[in-house]
Amino acid sequence: MSTEPARLTTLDSGVRVVTEAMPSVRSIALGMWIRAGSRDEGVDQAGISHFLEHLLFKGTERFSSREIDEAFDAMGAEVNAGTGKETTSVYSRFLDGHLERAFDVLQDMVLRPAYPDVDSERDVVIEEIAMYEDEPSDKVHDVMATAIFGDHPLGRPIIGRAEVISSVPVPQIAAWHDGRYVPGNMVVAAAGNLDHDAVVALVEGAFPKEGAPAPVAAASPNGPARGLRFHRKETEQYHVCLGGPGIPRGDDRRFALRVLDTILGGSTSSRLFQEVREKRGLAYAVYSYANHYLDSGQVGLYVGTRPDRVREAIEVIGTELRRLQEDGVSEDELELARENAKGRTVLSMESTLTRMNRLGSSVLMGVPLLTVDEVLAAFDAVTLEDLAALAGEVWQPERLSAAAVGGDEEVFRTALEAVSPELAEAA
């Protein structure tokens, strides 16, 4: 697949436009990225970023909600949005001949929402929250974030609280939008069969010449933390997470952490998958993961297993965490995980949507925009010493936090003794 180097233009208004031309495809993925997410919210605002994302689809002065749907359907386009802890994005993928029309509708949605039918959308989001609460395998990850980050906004669910969604007034939502959806806080990203200058011209016509300054995000806790959180719910399985502070988005060690994660639990040949699932049949789902934030991060692992097997599953995980510290990683494991990371990276980059997401998130968060070859070289540069140092920093059993959703907290605490007796007694 032929591609051209990414191009970045910062307009006088402060909005940044980044594109990657892919002449061999017939589609374009276009996204508008805003540096606004749940970490910017106070307790009485929890969920307003996610709620606003929903309301962007409800209509503008020019387009009703139905007209927005019909416009994208008429183009055979995909349109969606997502809210994270630090970002909101609204994006579409369409045939290259529809760039002007798709951009026109998308920018009007994002920049000029009219907030019609707010109450009906409140009900939709409250139902979404209820659905999320009924999914313990999802819920446990937010319980885990609270164990690590405590009362900081990074420790709260992105989806928010029903009591906020049911009562937040439209003027407060509009003020949230107007204070954050400003040029200096936004990036327009596109990848596909496009011309950079043509995209820049469209963006220049849509944004005001000047905008309010971007707000400053609350600093996050970076130091070691140990917490334990249990959410009681009668379920068929116990859903358990272990984890701790990780590394920021722009940290050069993120490539080593990706390799380490692949070895620990991020692939089907990983230690956790093989030992917990394949050899012992203790779980259907077991995996590890890493989240990166602007100035912090998180590592975690998850296992879901029946009540009578929680202790054995946690014992196996504890054994693997100690083995990671004491024995390190072998050269063969490093090579396999490195090639896995490289292969997944290259395969994902065949998608215009993946390329657009990489462009938008990287530029928005100030992460260097590397070429695919530079990313592959960064994986090739990872050493056994890098992995040992990272494992010692982020996966020491003694500094981990823990979370679970299940029926009996004592079952959970007793099982944790196999990882760290101190953790089992944590508050």
C-alpha cells in the first residue's frame, strides 16, 4: 500500500491539520479530535464529556438528527464518535469523492450543536450506564482505576454518573462545549486518497480566526500507589484485576512496554494465557494491558473465573509475576513478542481509520509522529535489559493495586495473599 509522509499544518486560529495521503485507496477517514475527556471533569460533572459526544449527533441549526443520519447514509459512510479519559473524537470514513460533503456535516455537528431533544438522549445515556453496570467484565476495569488513582478524575468511569446525566442543565453543557471545543484544543486528522492542501482549505473555512485558549488539565498522580477496591455483585464469576501506575503516552519506553505486555498477557502465546487458560483451564478470558495518559499511565491484568477457582487462578498469576521479576525474559520470548508487535502494527496500518486515529491522537497529545519504519525500528531496539527494568518498575507484586467484582470480598482478599500479603490487607 503506497503512502506519502504525513503533513502537519497549524492554522492561525491554532487548530492543527494533519493528513497522510494514501493514493492506492479510494476512501478517506476524517476525524475531529478535541482535548477534552473525563479527567477534566469534577465530581458534579462526571460524564458531561461523554454526554456531549452523544448530543453532537442530535442536530444543529442546519441539520436535524435525521438529516445527519441521512447525509452519511447517502454517502455510504461510517460515522461514529468516542470519548476517552483525555480526548473526544468524532469521525467518519467515506469514498474520496465525498470529502467536502462529509466535512461540512461533521464540522457543523462538532462546532455548532443546537442541543435539541436533550431529555430523550439523557434516557439513552442512562440506559447505557445501566447496561455497563450489568457487565462486570467491563465494570471491574473502572474499579481498578479507582484503586490506582483514588479520587483523581483518572480514577472515575468515562461514562459518568446517572444522577449527573439526568440533571445537568443545557447551559452547563453548552459552556463545557464552548470552553473546550476551541481551535487551540483541536486537531483535524485525515488519511486516505486526499490532498493535504484541500483539507487545510476546508478547515480554514470552518474555524474562526481566533479562539479561546485551551484549558489546562489537572495533573495526575504518578507515584506508586496501592489500593484495594471490591464491588459486590452476585455474578457467576469473580472478575479480578491487578495493576498499577504505568508510563505516559510520549515515554520512549512505550515500545518496550508493548513488548513486555505481549509476553505477559497480550497474546495467545503469552505466559498468562498459556498458564491460566491453556494448561489449567481456569478461565476463558485472561489478559494484560497498558493505558497511556498525558502525564501518567496504568498497567493491568484481568481474569474472570468461578468462585471456587479464584484462589488457584490468582496463585498462578502471582507465580508468573514473581517469575517475571526473578527470571526475566528469554531471548526467544523477546524475539517472538517483538515480531508480534511489529506485525500487528503493520497490519493495522492498512486501515485508513487506524492511520487517522494515530495521526489525530498523536498530534493532539504532543506525541512525536513517527513513520511506520521508525516505529518498527523502535521495536527492534528493545533489549532484555529494557524489559527487566520495566518489569521491575511496573509489575512488582508489592506495589500493585487490586480490584474485583463478585459476591464475597473475603474470597477475593484471601486469594490476593498469593500475590502480596500486604495487598490482601490494603484499605
